[in-house]
Amino acid sequence: MTLALVAKPRATSKRTFAFLHPAKWLPLVLMLAVLGALWQWGAGSMPYLLPPLGDIGQTLAQDAGYYLENALVTLREALGGLAIGTAVAFVLAVVVSEFTLARRAIMPVAVILNVTPLVAIAPALVVAFGFGAAPKLIVTGLICFFPVLINMSMGLRAVPLPVLQVYQTMHASRLETLWYIRVPSSLPYLFAALRIVFPLSVVGAVVAELSAAGSSKGLGTAISLASSMNRLAAVYASIAILAVLGSLLLLVVTLLERRLLHWHETRAGAK
Amino acid sequence: MSGEIRVTGVRRVYEIGAGGSLTALDDVDLTVETGTFVSVIGPSGCGKSTLLRAVAGLETPDAGQITVGGLTPERAAADKMLGLVPQTPALLPWLSVLKNVSLPKKVNRRKGRTTADMVDLLSKAGLGDVMHKLPSQISGGMQQRAAIVRAFGLHPDVLLMDEPFSALDEFTREALQEQLLDLWDELKATVLFITHSVSEAVRLSDRIVVMAPRPGRITDVIDIDLPRPRGQALLKTPEFHAYEDLVRDRLRGAFHYANAIAS
């Protein structure tokens, strides 16, 4: 199996616990402390602009169930759209990298789709598909689609010529070349795209929710409800959860990358 | 088994913009008999790599004919008769050395050839200890050895090698020449070997083909009558040096001719 990878080399305990060293975490902690202090100062002098951190925390604690439920809805939309967009982009990338005519037909359309502001498309999709999950999945899928398509179609064609020639002289079929050589060597490109679209999927889901003013669930909906009632702390409570969701998704993709791409040269010197 | 390479009247011209053209190969005739080791040597731009790519079926001549074992290069490739060792190892970075050299068995499966025991072959090439490592974890010399094992693994009738040792240091290069000869002795294949090293050509070959550029063509064919096996000791003998001098002289002729044409 091509994708079954060799055991991870030199996973020493020294490396595993490296993050415990103060030089690793102290700068971030100090930065967060400074930002928190600035926030509190701002909230104290301009209460209509920023709610105090304590209020946000209190809101989250009081309505934990409500926020959890809405966060799960948004997360489900984000991951669903991410899966659809990435899968379609992956398949299309294979098609455009194998067939020049298909590339000429598909890539310009994809570019046009990409430069059209999705915020503008979202309301139209709500009109067409209603307040259910469909428009959210479509918007999220569209937003995730393009980076994956571009990177994958580049990665599939980035195989060094000598490698292709070696297997050409053995008369490897196109399918064999694709499966054994092109797809695995495009994985670093795929992950570069995934690092972008995993967090971006949350943006897609929220944009779709904000456009569908009548939808009943999701953090985007929670934000528009809270802001219409001038509940600033509740707005920021949802925003805080979104930030955490985005960070978690980025963490997931980073861990996956570390597991699957340990052979890749940009990982070899990673600290 | 027949692995005879027959090149007749082959011509290859590259268009190089602004109506210009470069004749990489001009009416080249060459026969490499089954089981012999033939090196092609010449200054850069003499078309030696073009010749190899044409025999590999990676490039189509504008005129003339090439057969490998009586078949067109494309048919020979389809029958898995060819093995290619390029200048760079061209290993897949995500596969271990063993999986890299075993991959040729998995492609083009319809043509079931008797394949070598790869573990055994890797051990013979001195890669037994590193066969489960990734290419990036072994030295350049080891990587190139793995590339040679990969090519030999299918027992090809014809082995095409395009300056495979040119990126290696002198010591590694000599060690690899010896191992190549050992493997060749055991597995017997017709070898077409491109090089720009005179001593390498003399040591390895039954016959050396000298080429000259503009237009790329064959200017000399020199038979090397040295006993085999050709170990380290042979490199110091007067016979070896005499052949080196001879090849160097003929090469100089090819260079001068090229310069005279150019000026």
C-alpha cells in the first residue's frame, strides 16, 4: 500500500516534552496577558465598544448548554461543507491534471467562482434553498473548494521528470502513475491547502448563517440575535467559541500532517 | 533472451525558437550486442543523453529507426525489457528503500516477469541494513545504489544508465562502479551507459562510443580488451592507462572538431 506509511522515526521523549520549556510557552502567555489587560482597560473606558472579559465568561457559563448546542450546529455545517468541497476539489484536480482539455474548460470557471464574493452569493442561496442546512453546506463547500483545487492540481503535476521517466520505461499505466506516484507526492500540497480551509470552513458556515436571518440554530444566528438585542457580551461569547473552533481545526490538521507527512522535507527540519 | 540495441540512421532536431534549430543527433548508427556493456562518452551537447532517451522510448527520432531486441522501444517498454537509471536517484521520498525498489513489480503487472528477490539484491548491494529507511535518511551514494537495484530488480534485458554516478564523489563513484559490475556479472543485461568520465568508461565497458557535438554524431568506437573482473588493482596497470590516454585523445579530437566548426 502506498499510503500505509512507515513508522514515525525518532519520536524521542526529549522532543515530546519540548513544549514544557518556558521559552516555548512564556512569550505567548505574556502576549495574551498584555492583550487581556488592554481589553480590560478598553472595556472600562468604552463599555459600548467592548464588554469586560468577566461578563463574557459569565455569559458562557450561564448559557453553556445554549452555546454548546449552537457550536455543534456550526461545527457540523463547517465539517460537512469542508468534506464536500475538499472531495469535489480533489476529484476535479485529478481530472484537470490528467486532461488538458478539461483543465482549459474547468479552471477559468473555478477562478471566476473564486473571485466572486461568497458573502454576496450566500443570500441568493438562502432564497433558493431555504433556511435548512443546504445553503450552509454549499457556501462552506464553495469557500473550501478553490484552495484545494489549485494546490492539488499543482501537486499532482509536480513530480520530478526523472521519476516519471523511470516508470514510463516500465510502461506504468496512467492510473498506476496517478495512484502510486502523483497522488502521494501531492499530499504536501493538499495539506498546505487544508491548513487554510479547515479554519476557513468555520467562516463559511457563519457567513451562511448570518445571511439566513430566519435560521434557528448556529453561532452565526446567535451572534445576529444577540447583536439585535444589544447584548455585547453574548456576541463576544459566540465569537470566542468561533475562535476556539478555528484553532482546534487548525490543530487537527497540524497533527494529521505530522502523522502523514513525516517523510516530507519541510517537516524534516521542523522544530 | 535478446537485448540487442540497434540504432540506424537516427536523426533528432530540436527547434530552438526564432527559426533556429539544433541537430542533437545526425545520422547515428550504433549496434550494442546482447549482453555487452557499452559506454557513450562525449562533450556536453553531443547528444548522448538524447540517444539514451530515444532508446528508452522517451523521445521519438525525426528520422531513422531504433529497435531493442527486435522491437520498437515502446513495445520493449511495454514488455518490461528496459530498466532506466537516471542522473538523480529519483526515489519516492515517502517509501522505504525496500518499497521503492519493489514498486516496479506492481506497475504494468500484465507483463509478469521473473523478478529478483529484492531483499537479497539489496543485501548484495550493501543496502541490507538500511532497506527500511526512507531515502532522505541515507547517503547520496546509497540512494543511487538503490536506484540501480530498482532497475535490476525486473531482470531487464537492457539497462539504460544516464550519467548515474556524476553527482557522487570519487571514492563513492569507484565503489559503485565495482558493485555495478558485480550485479551486472550476476544478472547479465545489455548496458548502454552515458558518462563524461574517461576512467569510468574504460573500467566498465566492453566498448566505448565517442560522440561529438554540432551536429551530435559518433566519431569513434573503441573496443576495450581488458580482462574481467575489473577490480581496483586494474586501475593502476599500464594497459588501463593506455586505454585512458587513447580515449582522451579521441575525445580531444571531438572537442577540436566541434570548436573548429563553431568558429
